[in-house]
Amino acid sequence: MKNCTETTEKMEEGILRWVINQICQKYFAGSCREMASVFGLPLGTVERVLEAEKTRAGVAVFEQAMKYCMANHISMDDLLRQFQNKQSEGE
């Protein structure tokens, strides 16, 4: 079974996959299985999104990630700021 780190290190990340991966790492200890269970989604769906952002399932996983953040008072602004900083460092 893959964990979130193994999955996302393979390819350059876009914002959707990066945010989902950060949520997985910070709030689910890198466990795709646990995150999929909490989100009510099949494990394979979460893994596919982390492997290739441009999947149809990406929006469903991202939506569940946003709902999780809202329900748990996790700031999306902070996550997006981190992504922006990461992008600036790469320029």
C-alpha cells in the first residue's frame, strides 16, 4: 500500500494535489487509507488523485478535503500561502 508521500514524490505537483497531500501529511500522518476512510471515498480514488491530478475524481477528493478543513477549522488560507511560497522558491 502506498502512503501519500510515496505517491506525490513521483511527479511535479499542482495546487489541487499539493493541498490534498498536505492535508494527508499533516492531519492523517501520511495515511491515504485513513484519509479515504474519513472522506468516505475508496482508497484507490484518493491514490489516483495523488498520482495524477487531472483525474475526474480529483474534484471529489478536493471537495471532501475542503469539507474536512471547514469542519475542523483548518485554514485554507494558510495552506494556499504555503503553496504560493513553495512556488516562489522554485522560480
